[in-house]
Amino acid sequence: MGKTFTSVGITDALFNAPIGWFPEERILKNDLLVSVYATYILSEKLNGDELNATIDYMQLHQICEKVLKKEAKLLETAAQEIMDRALELFPQVQSLQVTIKKLNPPVKAQIKHSFVQLNFENSDEI
């Protein structure tokens, strides 16, 4: 019999964070859009309509909020910490995607945003 996978997440949550390669970016901060998508195997426990049977997207947002308050030079550093914390909090996750978009990056070109995306897949459990 097949398995039912459920995805839960947040899309384009706006944060103003001290992340950037240049010191000015860390002082003035950058506007970032963060998306986190977590996929897990649907459990029979979900029939009880309980939040602890799923992945709480508000907790995903809180993880992002905590990580993005800290100063960092690279988006990759923040994305990895978000991923690590989410996987620790939700061990049932089969796959996880974290995307951070930097709005108006400091480049001499017209770019809507730059981005970093990390993908995790627990192929042992599927």
C-alpha cells in the first residue's frame, strides 16, 4: 500500500535581517523572503485533529525569526541553521526545503532578488 505525504510550510515570510557579505548590509540590514517546506508521511494520529500529529508552521516561522536575528555574512549560513533546527524539532520530516531570497541585492544590475535554496531528503525512511 502507498504512503500519503503531507507538506506544511511557510512561503515568502518577510524578515529584516543583519545578513550580508558587506559590513554595511549587516548594519543597515536586508529585507529577506523566507520559505520553508517540510514533507512527512501522514500518520494515523492525524485523525484525532491534533496539532502535535503534524508540523506546526508557526514553529517553523519562530525558528526563522530566531535565526534571522543573528548577524551572518552568508544566506547559506542562515538557511543551514534554519534547516538544522527544523529537522531537530520535527524528526518525522522526510524532505525539507529552505529558500531565502534577498530583495534588492547590492549588485550593479536590476535584479528583483538573489536567493539560496537548501534541500534535504531522508531517503532512508521513504
